[in-house]
Amino acid sequence: MLLYVQLLLILAFSGTEPEFEQLAADHFFKNIFSEKYPDLKAAELDTKTDSTLHFGIVMNCQQWDEETRKKVYSGGYGKQQELALPNSDIKIKKHRKYTNRLKIAVSPRRKVGDNFYVEVIAYKKLNFVDYFIFRFERDGRLVSICNKSEII
């Protein structure tokens, strides 16, 4: 019985790491999408994180020091994750190659020090790319977001 209680206490206090990729996607659809793209009612989301996303835009994130930017830029990715479709008023479709909808991709996390970084990109082919790099603390609290855009 005592062993059973000890096991329960260990499980209760050994909390699992938050799913930073899902937190970034949820925050993007809940708080950023409607503000940044008010005329759009649908988007496409790849339901797996994309490890081909490049964190190069992080070098322009002035709210983070030079050393942090370099570590985020050169850091390795976490493992690929499945994403649940966020609850949203926006119609979220599966990612398709040949449509003109806004496409959303989420990177696997990168760990630098005690923080985790996840990149969300939103793009329309032959139009624009918006980069959002989310910085989370270990407990899943969102610390800051760096946003940059490019016209393509």
C-alpha cells in the first residue's frame, strides 16, 4: 500500500513537458489569425510539424540577445509531432499543394537554455510569408513572439 502511494506521488509531481508546438498553433489561431488575416475564413494546416522550416528570420528578432539568436538559429530540432486541429472559428483544412489558401506550418521545438522556440509560418504562394517565432518557458508559459514578414 505504501509503495502504491509513493508511486502515485511520484507520478503526480513528475509532470510531463508541455507540447510547445501545439501551444504555438493554438495561440496562432486563437489570437493572431483573425487580427493578421481578417478577410480570410479558411486556412490549410499541415498536421505534422515541419522540420524543414528554417529559423533564419530569428536573426532579426531584436528582443533577444545575439547569443540567443545564434543558438536558436543553429540549434537542432525536437522530434516531429502530430498537431491536433485547434478549436477555431476559422475553417482549417488539410494541407494541399495546389490551392491558393493561406498555408500554415509549425516547426518542431528548439531548446535553448531553459526556453523552447517554435516557429509558425503563414504563407501564400507567390505572395507573402509571415514568420512567428514563439518563445516558451519550460512550464509552457508564452514569454514573447517575434514576427517578421517577407514579400515573395
